[in-house]
Amino acid sequence: MDRVLRKLKRDLKEKGFVHIPGHQFYVLLLQCGAQQEDLQKIEEGRIHKLVEQDREDTMSFRQIAFHRVLMTQTEAQEVETREELDNPIGLPIEFCDDSLLRSSINLSSHTLVSIVETDSVGEEEEEKKSDEDASVGGRSVVSVAGCESVTCLSNTEICSDVGAKVYFERSGPRRWNMPPFEYANSSVPEAIAYILDYLQPEKHDDQDGTMNTGSNITINDQLLIRVNKTVDDQGASEPTPEGIHQDGTEISSVTLIGRNNVARYRGSESRIWKLDQSAGNYDSHEFGRLDNNSDLPALERFSWDNCLFNEALGSPWETIIFNDRKVKHEVRGFYPKDESKPSYRDVIVNFLRKPLSNGMDKHMVNGRIESIV
């Protein structure tokens, strides 16, 4: 498994993003300790159904909750043995019986071996790369913050009014709903944190001094999001009505959990853009062509050539992981297949960053809420 994570980390550094098929990410989660019954409960939508409605009235079509996980590195951090690194649940991935996996996600008998042996040609050359490129790093101590999450986004990285289809103040401080107990108490959050811990860089960007890059704690906010689509919303109920933006993180990811009554081959594309692309929204029903009747102001520096990735996530657990300091992103609106029935899209989004320098990030310590430093 370390070889898989090493390749993901290298690709993330070189390209700014990686796209992982759903069955492969599912296997990674299992290998990192997630239990199949917990994954199944999430995939069936039973967890997202419990998520509270967004606190912002204009975003009431969205259910959203943050589960805050902390990754703490200590100077005396012990590095696991190779057996523990290859498989935290006790079996070498090459010899793991995949019959249980195939029963639920129809994996071929070669799937586990294939993801481990990805890019085996030229492997010796890869191993000769610098330690910074090839290293996976030691696993941090993972804990739960135990209190609500906050964000503090820059108004230069995300739109709140001009360029957004739904207004609310997205920049500045904001507090978020706590997650359902069924998610927080499952095996999935730690498995996700395990993967992201390996992918985080040795040094984080201080984002103009707003991040405490010297902290030995990295924050992993895990967002459970359900976007409910209504027919008469005039395009408002979309996954990212703010348009092209950044998250104010070091690494972000989007994992599709499921789609209910969503039209295929129409909308819901995840798009990764170069930093040159302006933040904001634009009207387009076809990639490569802007709508002529749009009421939105034209974006400066807009070019379709700036798009690095354009694909709708369609399979459960299909994932995009990207470096938020190197690229911008968005998700296009989706459409109901049957307008008489409920339509929604469930995802798990991850934010990975260092603590805010202003001390707004909190965690519970011995029954008391304290700033994360």
C-alpha cells in the first residue's frame, strides 16, 4: 500500500490533482482500517440523510456537517514496521482475499494486485527519485477535536456576491454543523485521515500568514454534504453556486457517495482549473462554449484552455484529491432524471490544512475547549 500512496503523492505534487476510481479508493479505505459495514451504511445514504440543513438560509437546499479530525506529529513519533505500513488491518495487500469486496462492488480478482503494482514499469527509476518526491512519511497520531469546526476563507479565493448564483458571505469566519454520531463513531474517518496524512506535504503554505505552519497539528475537516435539487430553483441549488474557487486549504478532496434521481451525461462535472482562471461563476450548458444569454458578469482571464480536468463523478467512492494551493475547482449543476421525484447528490469533502494563526480553531482537551496551536 505504501507504493500506491507514494505514487498518489508524487502525482499530486506534479500535476496538482489525482483522480482515483471508486473501487480503488474503496480498497484503500478497507486497507486503512475502514469496516465494510460502515462503508455500506454511508454508501446507502443512511448517514447523509441524518445531516442537518445548512445554517445559512440561502443555502437551505444543502445538508452539511463537518467532522474535525486532528493529525498530530510528535518528535518521538515511531515509524511502523513494513507489515504495519502495508496493511494496518493485518494482512499483506498482495495476499488479501478480495471475495468479500467483489460481493459488494464487483471487483475483479486482480484489482488488489493491480493497484499495488500500478506503474510497475520503471519502478526502479522511481525509487531513485529524491526522498521528498518518493517518501510517504510516518503516520500521525489521529484524534477527534470534539467541537464544532470553523472556516475562514479569503475573499480573493471565493465569491460571495458578484459571480455567485446564491449570495451569502462565504469569506471570513463561519461555524459549521457537527456530524451525525453514526459517522463520527464509525471506522471511516480515521481511514480517510490515514490516507490524507500520507499525502500532505512536508511544508504547508502559510497563506499570507493566516496559517500556523509551525504547528505539529494538521486539521482534517471531513464534510458530509447532500445537495437537494428542486425543479423551480432557477439553477440555485447546485453543488458549488459560488463557481470556480479555492477552499483555503492545503489539500482538498471530493469523494462521490451516491446520486439519487440524477440525469446521466448531463451536468455534475467536476472541473479542475489552473490558478490563472478567475474565481466566480459562468453560465455554460456545453463545455467549451459560454451561454449568450447569461446575466452573470464576464469573468476576467476566463479561458477553456485553463481547464485541467472535466469529468462527472459517477461511481460510489470515486475521488478527486487536489492541491488547493496549485489549482482551483468547481462542480457543475445537476438535473433530475424524473422531475416528480426527489433528486440529490451525496459527497464527502475533505479539507486539510494547518491551524489558523488567529486561534479560531478549537479542540476539546480534558473537558475544556482550547485553541489549536
